[in-house]
Amino acid sequence: MVLLFALCPLGIGISASSPTIRVRILHNKSRVQVGATGSYKIQTLDSLKELSFPSSHSTLTVEASQQGILASGQTWGAQILIKPGERESLIRVGSRRYRGQILVRQKNSLLEIVNELPLEEYLWGVIKPEISPKWPRASILAFTIAARTYAFKKLKDPSANASGYHISSEQDDQVYRGVEGEDSYASELVNETRGRILTYLGEIIESSYHACCGGYTASSKDVWGGEYRPYLVAKRDDFCKKSPYFDWDFKIEATDLRERLKKRGLVLGRIYRIKLLEFDEGRRVKRLQIEHQAGKAELTGKDFRQAIGGGDLRSTLFAVERHHRYFVFEGKGWGHGVGLCQEGAKAMGEQGYTYKEILEFYYPGTTVETFY
């Protein structure tokens, strides 16, 4: 059973109505270093056992053991809270500082670390890691509302009752770096849009976004399947054409390609050629066929990209040719292509579009509503 925990004192400028979000910041760790910028304390969830540290010089090693979590020479069971002792104190985990409080949970022989804090303060640590605070004001405002909507949708997902957290701090959700990810101007714009969420016909939307669409956004149904979402459709987008991510190429030896596929569980013979079978409206690869020594294998474009690595094969918007022992990919964009194109939103801001116009372009038919 997952328990909900009391919030630490809220940050300046954030009222009690700002919802609380639980962000997984680390997992599969045998030990972590924790501390604070001021006083702090560790306690069991029922508060029956507690230990206070009056100085920021007190750094602890928290580790997993067969008896449960070990900290300060004591065994604490399967879960502990690390809380600031005063309003200004920030908890440290490794080299990063975090607002709110930290939950440490032992799962089998490893630790999972969750940061629990007000949603608005969480967003302060998201904007700079995801986009540049030097972008046009309208672009940052548009992205901030999309990022808040993404997190708020996750917060409402009942699956958090099983996982113990709402969202991760990495690219599979939104990149979050705590206080080290904050920027004063970006935080000011977060505060300016406080509580604003995107809806479609009264429902909170899936506000997906990506780095660069390469000239054409993708339909969520084409990329992930599921129900059709009229606000996440494929459409032409010329705004990102000057982005450094608009065009790319990638070359890989056939033997290396085979090894990468093998690590993903696809064991093939010597690879001869790759044939692209099906495309979506924007020419993203939906299905491809790999001809190899032992036969033929079909993959979705999404699965193929995951197997090769999204940093090398930046999108499924590509063409491929065989040149001697190499496969050469030429493509456009970076990311899945669904929803808001960050590079396109930047260009729209530079061209004088308002944040509402940017959001309407990438999430057509949606409305910005204030939820709190």
C-alpha cells in the first residue's frame, strides 16, 4: 500500500492549493549521499522514530541492507522521509538540491528516491533542463503550460498508487534537475502562468512534446496507437526548418547494427538490407523489414529506433541505404514528433506569435484553463 505524506512548508509565492507531485529522481541505487543546506531530519513514515541534524555539515550515507534502510548507524525499515528542519533548508541528494521532502524506499536490495513537492516548484526545475530560458517569452510561456499540463495529467493518473510516484525526472517523462535546474526568469514565467492547464472539451489533454519535428508533426495514434486524439494530429510545420536538429545523418556498420538489435532481443543472421515498408502522413517510418542471412524480420519504426538508440537515430523520419559494409541513415527532426515541437515553438516566438497561438498551432482545438 502506498502512503501519502505531509508536505514540508511550501515555497515562497506558492499557495497551499498548488497540488503535490511525487517525482522519482533516482532508482536502482545501493546507496546515496544525503544532506541539506540547513537543518534536516529523517523519520519513519509514522513519525515514531526520528533523528534531527541541526547543521548542514551533517552528511549521511543511506544504504539498502537485508534488515532495511541503514542511515546514521541505525536500521529504519523499508521507507524513510528526509525533511527540511526549517523553511529555507533544501535537501541534498548527491550533488543536487531539492525543494520539498525526499522519500527513500527500499525495493528488494536497491533504493528508489522520490522528491515530493508542490507542482509549481517542480516546474521551476524543469524549464531550463528542457529548453533555454533565453528563448522568446511567448515560447517559454507556451512550453511552461504544456509541461504543467503533462505533469498534472500524470498526477491524476491512478497508476501512481501502485508505483509510488507520478513522474520520473528523465526524458521518458520530463527532465527535472531540482534547484540546479532552476533559472530566475524561467521561474518568473512559471509563476505568471500558475495553475494554467490545457484542456480539450473539458478534459485535461496529453500534452506530448519533442525537440524538433523535422517539418511534420506526428499523430499520437500513428506513434503509440490507442485512441484518436484530435489535438495530437499530423500536420505540416515549417517553423523548425532552421533548427540545427532539422537534418541529420547517421552511419553504422552492419555488424554493429546487428549487435545493437541482438541486445534488444532480436537475433539475426548477417544483415543484407533494410527495406522501408510503411510510412505515416509525414513520411515517418511505421514499419520496416530487415533482410538477413536467416530470413526476414519486420519491426515498427519506433521499436527499430529504440533498438538503435534515440541519440543516434534521432527520429523515425528517415531514409536508409547500404554502402559497402555500412548502413547510412539520412533523417529529419529529433524525437517522436507528437505534439509541441520545441524548436518550432521557439521560431514562432521569434516571429511574434503569442503563447496562445503557439499552443493552438501544436494542440489544435484546446483551451487554456486555470485549475488553481
